[in-house]
Amino acid sequence: KCKNGNLNTVIEFRNKQVAMGRKKFNMDPKKGIQFLIENDLLKNTCEDIAQFLYKGEGLNKTAIGDYLGERDEFNIQVLHAFVELHEFTDLNLVQALRQFLWSFRLPGEAQKIDRMMEAFAQRYCQCNNGVFQSTDTCYVLSFAIIMLNTSLHNPNVKDKPTVERFIAMNRGINDGGDLPEELLRNLYESIKNEPFKIPEDDGNDLTHTFFNPDREGWLLKLGGRVKTWKRRWFILTDNCLYYFEYTTDKEPRGIIPLENLSIREVEDSKKPNCFELYIPDNKDQVIKACKTEADGRVVEGNHTVYRISAPTPEEKEEWIKFLEPFLSLAPTEKFLGK
Ligand SMILES: *[C@@H]1O[C@H](CO)[C@@H](O)[C@H](O)[C@H]1NC(C)=O
Ligand SMILES: *[C@@H]1O[C@H](CO)[C@@H](O)[C@H](O)[C@H]1NC(C)=O
Ligand SMILES: *[C@@H]1O[C@H](CO)[C@@H](O)[C@H](O)[C@H]1NC(C)=O
Ligand SMILES: *[C@@H]1O[C@H](CO)[C@@H](O)[C@H](O)[C@H]1NC(C)=O
């Protein structure tokens, strides 16, 4: 017991020191990192520091951006290790930018932004070979998209570019050639539908719970009480299905614990590629879940089933494949040894 007591004291002490290191980091990033290294709380390698920043727990995102933007050779190495931690494979450029720009706050200085966007473009092209002729194309288009975000969503900009103008503006940027119009259209629509969001600085937001989601993507969800279809960003993690209005939202609109639920494919007269989460052997029982009302109150959900529509048959299959391990099989299926 005594030994345990000592161990607890040690753990408590280290936790306090980590908390202090984070505070120091938020005031002066370099000093914070130095403190953590000197106290054996962080290894002095760019990979470990990058991991620490990527997790970002309790860290001010402005401070993360400042540290990553520094010109120092070591900071540049950390920046590259940090970018490597981002997985952009199969994401379009806007989706990748959303993820990237959410992990820190872009500093104000042009040179810092430049270094970061260059690292981003390199990583994007590495993950998505063949989408662009060169890293430069990706870099230039990334800037065009960030500007488009401002033009479309800043109320002070009165002259909103149309998709045709956006396409015209990006003529010839692919090493002299044009990018596929469909690609530019998709990127434009994505930004139009959802602006980039600035991450908040508080350390205890929910986003870091979703580091390594088992799966995430857009799906349509049929309402419980009001039978309308809403597009939601779903994240499968921690044995729960979370859904958000925007990919960058801090708070989910709803949480569905998967315990005791089962899954089945269903036909819907209005939407394709549907599946349902349901309680086996049950008709009227409401599924234990919660959601946020428009006014911010958290209330119990009112679903006897969750009916969900995927964009394509392939995505439906994928979702079912990923969800199944978390679900309980219906008794008959268990009996059949399925
Ligand atoms: C995108 O636009 C929104 C709305 O004007 C703004 O708050 C945000 O800072 C912009 N994001 C970037 C990366 O410029
Ligand atoms: C994060 O750091 C910036 C710059 O130092 C500061 O303006 C902001 O208030 C900090 N945010 C929090 C939540 O401490
Ligand atoms: C799942 O079922 C068990 C046994 O009936 C029950 O104790 C538990 O609360 C259920 N969990 C949820 C999330 O409904
Ligand atoms: C849930 O929906 C049913 C009808 O679908 C309704 O009778 C009931 O009042 C609803 N419950 C809540 C808590 O809204």
C-alpha cells in the first residue's frame, strides 16, 4: 500500500509538471518545450515534439502555430515531422486543408505561413501522388482556396466570386496546364458550403478525443422525431458514433453509444444505400443516445432506430464493415453462428 502511495505521488508530481510545461509553452513555446525536456517529460527529438504538438492537449493553438513557424533549423524539422503526422490520403485539397488548419492557428507573418503551406503541399502530394503536376501547383491552389474562403465568407467582401471565376482564376496553374474543372468545382462547392474554421485556444475541447477515429465521413441521418434527412459528419471512435454538423465543430450534435445495438441494410423510398442501427428484438424502446438541441441543451435522443444513408454503395459497405465489430449480433444471427 505504501509503495502504491509513493507511486501515486510520483505520478501526481509528473502530471503537475506536465501541466506546468503546457502553461509555460502557452506563454513561451520554446521555454515550455525546454522545461519538458529538462524534466524528462518529453524526448528531445523532432518526432516526439511534433507528436506532443499534434496531440495538442492543453496547448494554445496560437502558440503551436508560433513554434511551428519559427525559422530555426530545428523548428523546421519539427514542422516537417508534424506535417508527417497528418494523413491526407484520399482527401481532396479542401478536406486536407481543413484538417491541417485545425491543428494550429496560422501565424500572421507571411514568411511563416509560407513555410507551413510549403510543408503542407509537400505532404499532400506525397499522400496523393498524381493529383497535381508538382508541389508548386498544390501550394498555389492552397492559397487560392484560403483566399476563396475569405471572399465567400467574409461579410466585408461584397463581390463574391462565382465558380466560373474561380475556375478562370486558376487557369494554367498546373505547370502551364489546367486542372480538371470538376476538381475545381468540388473544391469551390466545399468551401462555399462550409468555411474554414479557426480552432479555439482552449485545451479541453472534444476534438482531441477524435485523434484516431476508426472511421469518419459524411452521411445522411434521418431525424428521430421530425423525419427529415440531415447531412452530418460521422466519427466512429471509442465504441460510439458521434455526429457533427461541420467537420471542424468542437461539440458533436449527437452521440450514439453502440453497445447493445445491431445493424441491418434497409431499403428506403427516398434515399439510396441505407442501413439502420437498431435494438435487436425490440420495437418501441428508444435507443440510449443524446443530442444537442438548437439552443445548446443536451437531451436524450428519440430514435427507435437510426436510419442512415451513405453517398455510395461502397461507402455503405465500408461503414457496415467498420461498425460491425462494435455491435452486438442479434440473437438469431448469433444462433446461426454468423
Ligand atoms: C475562412 O473564413 C472564415 C469566415 O470569414 C474566417 O473566420 C476564417 O478565418 C477563414 N479561414 C482562413 C484559413 O482564412
Ligand atoms: C493563446 O495565445 C494567444 C497569443 O499569445 C493569446 O492571445 C490568447 O489569449 C491565448 N488563448 C488562451 C485561451 O489563453
Ligand atoms: C446494454 O445492455 C446491458 C444489459 O441489458 C445494460 O446493462 C446496459 O446498460 C446497456 N447499455 C446501453 C448503452 O444501453
Ligand atoms: C418521441 O417521439 C414520439 C413519437 O414519435 C413522441 O410521442 C414522444 O413524445 C417523443 N418523445 C420525446 C421525449 O420527444
